Amino acid sequence: MGLYGNAIKNYKIVMKNVDKIQEPLYLNALNKIGLALIHLKNYENSLSYFEQVYEINPNYPNIEQNLKISKSLIETNGRILSTDSTIFLPGWIKSNASWWMNGQSTDQLLFDAFEYIQNKGLIGNYEFSNYSQPYIPNWLVDNITWWIDEKITDEEFLRTVDYLMKQGIIII
């Protein structure tokens, strides 16, 4: 059924029992539909659900953040990089990068991490050629070292990777 299907199912249950349901459950259902729509890359519709939640209860947990993310995704056509947001990457990505940097893994482990952040919309998806071979330059070690040592933020690292991919320097 998927995330969106489950959210709609819960919403229908809430709506059938609206006279018995407390406000937080209704808001929770609306919020989950909005989150599911983001997952499905239907950003405009997600915004309308978050706006409904905000209108009923502006203090609902994370609703301001959800509104901001949804608006940002609409403005950037699905890319969440922006100068006023803080992005945190899962720790396993930094571990993969560290292992690659230290020669403890193959390039594929780093490709997997880059594909993950690409699939999450944190970096662009650039097509170069069906004949392009996956490639990561060895000098990327400096950037990874700065990132691991927290001399640059996750967002700065993502911008670097995004730029290098856009220029065709990194190919996954």
C-alpha cells in the first residue's frame, strides 16, 4: 500500500469518526499525508496539507519546518539545498566516506552513499552519457577529510559534491 496509501487509510478512519476523534489525531493524519506527498514528490499538494495543520494549530510539532521544507522543494523543483536550512546526513555516509578515504573500501561504497543522497534529493541527478564510467577523483580526499573533521558542514560538503557532479568530475 505504501506510505501515501497508509496515510490516506488513516485519514479516512479519522474522518469517519470525526465526532469522536480529538484534534491531534486529525492533525496527525493531515501531517502524515503531507509527508507522504513529499516522499512521492508531490510538493504542491503536500504544502496544502501542512497549511491546513498550521491553520488549525500553529504549534503542532514540526509543522513550521514541514511548511518550510515543502515551500523550499516547490521553489527548487525538488532540491532541498538552500542557504537558510541545516542539513544533516546519516552517520553511515560519513563512515563510508572515511573508509573510502582510508583505502578500506572500494569506490562502490562511496557511490552507494552518493546515490543515497542523490535519491533523497540532496544533490542533483546529472546525466552525462550511457558510456560514462563511474568515477571519483582521488583528490576528493581533502574535502572528505575536512568534512569528517567538521571543518565544513554537511551542507557545504553536499554543495561541493553537487558541483563536482554537475561539472562531470564525479560520475556515479
